[in-house]
Amino acid sequence: MYPELGQMALILALLLASLLAVVPLVGSVTGREQLQAFSRPLSAGLFVFVALAFALLTHAFLTDDFSVAYVANNSNSMLPWYYKFSAVWGGHEGSLLLWILMLVGWTLAVAVFSRRLPTVMVSQVLSVMGMVTVGFLLFTILTSNPFDRILPNVPADGADLNPLLQDFGLIIHPPMLYMGYVGFSVAFAFAIAALINGRLDAAWARWSRPWTTVAWSFLSLGIALGSWWAYYELGWGGWWFWDPVENASLLPWLSGTALMHSLAVTEKRGVFKSWTVLLAIVTFSLSLLGTFLVRSGVLTSVHAFASDPERGTFLLILLAITIVSSLTLYAFRAPVVHVRARYAGLSREVFLLLNNVLLVASTLLVLLGTIYPLVLDYLDMGRLSIGEPFFNLTFSPLAVAAGLLLGAGIFSRWKKTDGGWLGRKLLWPLAASTLVTALVMVGYGEFKPWAFVGTFSASWVVIATFWDLWEKSGSRKGRLYGLKRQSRSYYGMVLGHLGMAIVMAGATIASNYGIERDVRMSPGDTAQVGDYKAVFVETGNRRGANFTAEYGRFEILDSEGDLVSVQMPEKRQYLVQRNVMTEAGIDAGLFRDIFIAVGERVAEDAWAIRLQYKPLVRWLWLGAIFMAAGGFLAISDRRYRIRDKVRDTDVPVPSGSKAGKPAEAAS
Amino acid sequence: MHPVRKKRLTIVLFLLIGLSIAVALTTYALRQNINLFYDPSQIAAGEAPVDVRIRAGGMVQEDSVIRDPESLKVEFKVTDFTSSVLVEYTGILPDLFAEGQGVVAMGRLDGEGRFMADQVLAKHDENYMPPEVNDALEKAASLRAAESTGAAESSTGY
């Protein structure tokens, strides 16, 4: 009976979403406040019913209700309970429901944390969110119902979750990623609302800024988790493959980064308004495109589930409606906006403009490389693939350029910056980062052009960031006082930029100085990888909850011959789907990973073994954590809180007060 | 020149420069990195270029996998059941690589019709068939069917 309740809840949610999409919007256009007042209760109701549906699906998984087709296809009674839980979003239907849960969660958050916004704005924003929700609920109910039953022949047991997905990474990767993807719908809704009532001003930018930042932070974490998971579970030590599905998540991240920066300019200086709106539309459209690419089955990868042409068509129509209608609105309304503020040819505005140019250029490159083969295939013009070298070759220079620009841009001033002054400012950071880069090259013992440029760019960003912090925190009352006086959003920016530098350093060093060896080894053999020695001691067998495994025991010795660690990489055979999975042994460290994976058995007593030495590979994910932390710190800035407080109590808040709810809307 | 126009001009110039660099890089990179797919019949017929990085795919022929006893070198035949091509690869094969499974290999053809692979992909799901391989198999099968039904029908062909 529970699944039917879930189905009912979804249908009720669809009704509420339809009301939300229409009623407050009509109210805002006709100026009837009673209708606008419906927006918040409708958002709350919508959330309750979607959450109920999600809870019921989870219940079906935890109680092994294999009469539900989706459960039967993605779970098994032998599955540990936490994987049963994460299996809820292990397939197409459930992950779509998670998407919708996130969407209505964001809608609810907007409803709750927007008390200070004008009612007209809130009702329009929530209406737009409602429209998006209608689209996705229709998609779920019509093409991918998670509550479909297999009656009367209920299977005795489920077909099990794909073993690749039975992993801690999968428990958290999709929710994080979706939080980010879907979070951009808020920025989109704000942009559309602003276009509808022609109110594109600094206030609008300030309202949509924290939402964009939160979404971006979650997306950063989601992408990093995906990369981490690929590294230890899927990729034999690779951490980014330029796989179309990865690109699908990178695209909104890139344009979202551009959006975040252009919003800053719009808030502070009131320029780039139409551009910012366009970016908000593009970013959400790219999120939808990503969903389309991953869910429609036009791509094949771990993420693509059973493909169904009907679903692809539906999503494509949804995408087309979103893009066409919002761009039409944009075309009619954006010219209304006039810009009065002035800025010089060299100013912070121009630096941020260039930042946007680079980010949009890289978005377009990745988009081209991702879509081109699909389009050609669709037009029947041949099957081709665009390899990793294309992306590496085109993306790397843009990333390096963005880093160099960022280092210089940190020192620039709004309105006008003197070129000579800026040049003199940059001399010391330039010298310092050249020195650091040279030391790194010497440390790794080999000069490589790409390693040099990447390392230089990364250290340039770090040094310029700290240099700027040092200068800004100078105060007669002492350094500590000066440091305390900086705003949280400034520290957020510092963390974000450091995060980017850390990722860049990690990517550069790991790909230039990493060592990878595939060797044939028998127990007793020793192989060298970098400065380390791997000794294959013995093999053995063990049994897990739903798999049997054959493992190899390896001792890793350093150049002195001391034991560093013991790793037991294994080959697992899952009992239900009979899949063989490789589970790597990784000795992780801040400065290097040693990675051992067992390949196939090549002879009676010999195995193919992959040994890898990965310097700084952890920095890739560490940097993403920095970025996300920076984002969350930035939105806790006082200027977002004080307004709240003032409105609530009508009493000015003392400047040192830490009271008041930070804009933790997303949680 | 008017300062506002001058500013606009700089912005437009920047955009143009950025755009042209991007276009130049892209076309260059694309030309180098497009990997076309060929099926075993096309390779056997000599349609595939020699010493250019391409992709080839089909089913791994039964009893064709030969491993070198000393190293990780392995040889196998990839077939679409009409023709087959010999693939040579050194390294670790994917978990789902097996005789009778569909694979896609990246690499170059040498002058003697051997395919020197630097990457072999077999997908994560045992029921999954790479779409290229599926197409190639269907094409080969329909060709064989057309041949066996004789010339009478081929005149009515498309």
C-alpha cells in the first residue's frame, strides 16, 4: 500500500506545483496580494508531499519491497542497509526523485529565508521554481515512475545495486552534486523574476548572490567527490577523464563561477546587469543540459541508466522550453536596463570581465568537445570521439591564464587602477612565485614546460592572495586587529582563490610527475615505483557481505627499506550480478599517494599489477573543500545578516554582534 | 576618441582576441584529437588509415586471446563475424574483458594490418554493448544476409 501512497503524494505534489507556478505569478502581475500570499504555504506543502514520496520510496528499499519494480532492479536483500538507503538514488527514477526533492527543498529555503524581500519578488521567484518543479514532476510521473509495481509475479529477490555504486562515495556524491545543480535554479528564478518586473538592480544582485554561492559550493564538493570516487573505485587511479558525464557537471560549474564573479560586479558597481542575467539563465540551462545528457541515454557511462527514447525526448522538450522562453523574455526585457556607472579600461571591473571571458570560453570549449560527437552521430555523419588530449590542450592554457589574471586582479581597484602602480605591486609576487616554481622544479628533479606554467600560476595566486591579505590587514592597532577587521566575504574569497590554486597545483603536479607502471608480478616479486618499492607478499581470500574477494598483500618500502604501509588491494566478485570489481589499495598522504591495483590473472601464479606514485593528488579534492568552505564563509557575511536583524527588530545591531541567523538557507 | 567609446573598443578588442585564440586552439586541437571509429570489415577492406589514432571495436573472438608468458603483452582478435582484426596490447585489461564480449580499442594500425592498441575499453555492465560495436555487428550481419540471399535481391537494394 505504501508505494501507492507515494504515487499519490507525487500527484498531489504536481497539483501543488502547478498552483505555485500560476497563482502567485498572476497575483504579482495583477497586484493582488491575497494571491501572492499563497506562494509560501504552497512551497511548504510541495516540499511536504515530495519528501513524503521520497520517504516512502526509501521505506520500500529498507523493507525490501521487491514488488516495486525500481526496488527490484536496484536492490537486493543481501545489500547492507546503508547501501539500501543510497540505492534509492542508485537508478534513474530514484535519482530523479532526489533531484525533485532538492528542487523543492531549495524552493522551501527561498520561501523561509526571504522575509526581507518584497512580496512581489518572492512570489515571482517561487512561481518560477514551481514551473521548473512541474516540469520535473511531470517527467517523473509520466515516464519514470519509481513506484511502478511488478504484480502479481513479485520477484523473490532484487537484481542488486550495480557493485560500482556500492560505495561510500555514492552515498554522498549525488546529493551534493544535485544540491549544486538544482541550486542554480534559484539564481535562474531570481533572474527571471527580475526580468519580469524589470528590476535589475544592486538589490537583486545582493539577493541572488548568496544563493548562487551556496549552489556553487555544493557543486564544487559534488564534482570533487565524483572525482575522488572515480579515483579509487573506477578509474584505476585516474581522477578526471573528460567523460561527457563529468563534463556535464563541469559546465554549470564553469558558468556558475563566471556568474558568481559577475554578480559581485553587479552588486558592487551596478554594471554587467544584462550579462549577469544571461549567465544565470545559461548556468541553469547547462544544469538541465547535464541532466538531459546523463538521464536520456544519449551517453553511455556509469551514470546512464537503462535508456528510453521517450525520456530523452521529454527532457529535450523541457530543456527547449526553458531556454527558448527565458531567452525570449531576456530579449524583450534586458534592453530596458540602462547602465550609468563608469569604469576605466584598467579596473577591477575589467579584470572580472576578463575572468568571465576566460570562464565562458572554457565553458564553450568543454561544451563543444562534449556535444560535437553527439550531434554528428545524431546527424548520421559518423561516429567519432574527442579524446582527452583535446580538452587538456585547450583547457589548460585557459586555466593558467585565469590564474595569472586572478593574481593581478586581486590588487586592482574598482573604477580605475593605475597601470604603473599595479605593475610595481606585482613585482614582488612575481619574483616570489618564480622562486617557488623553480624550487618545485628542482624538488621534483625535472623541468617540464606545463609543470612550470601550472606551478607558477598556482603559486602566483597563493602569493598574491596572501600579499593582499597582508597589506589589507595592516593596522595601527596591530596585525591581529587588522585581520579581524576583514569581512567574512573577503575571507571567503581568499579561501576560494586558495582552493583554486591548490586544485591547480594538484592537477599540474599529479599529471606531470606521477608515475604509473603496469607490471607482471608473482608472490615474492618486488617492483619499483618512484622512490618506493612494492613487495608482493602473498594472496588470500575473504568474504564480504555480498561478495567474495581475492586479495593480494603488498608491503610498501621506502628508499631506505623501511616499511611504509601494507596494502591489500582486491578483486571482488559480487554474488548477485557476478561482476568482478577491482578494489585498489591506496596509501594516502598529503604529498603523495601510492596506489596498487590488481588486474587480471595472467598465469597460474602471476597477476597484472598496476603501481602508481601520485604526488599531490589529494590536493585536487582538498582544494575543492577550500572552495566550498570559502563559499559558505562568504554567505555568512554580516551584510547578509544585519539586514535581517534590522528588519526583524527595527533596532540597529551593534557591529560586533555575532547574533542572528546566518544565511544558511541551503542546509 | 570619446572615453566611453574607447572603453568599448578595448572590450571588443579583448573579446575578439580571446575569441580568435579560442577558435585557433580549438580547430588545432580538434584536428589532432578526433578519433574515428572503424569496424573490423572496414579495416580488413583497407578503409582505415594506417598510423593514425583510431578506434576499432567488435567482439573478442573465442580462443583468440594469447598472453605473453613474460610480460603483460596480449594479443586477441576482434571480429564482427565477417572479418576480424588482430589487436596487440600491453597493459591491464579491464575487468569485464573476456572472450565473446564487446570491446572498443584505441590505437593505430601498423602497415601489416595489426592494430596496436594503447587503450582497451570494455564497459562496466555485462549486458552493455558499445553502440558502435552493436552497429558494426548489425551492419556485418545484414551484409552477410544480403549476400546469402543472392544477387536477385541486391538489385532491389537501396
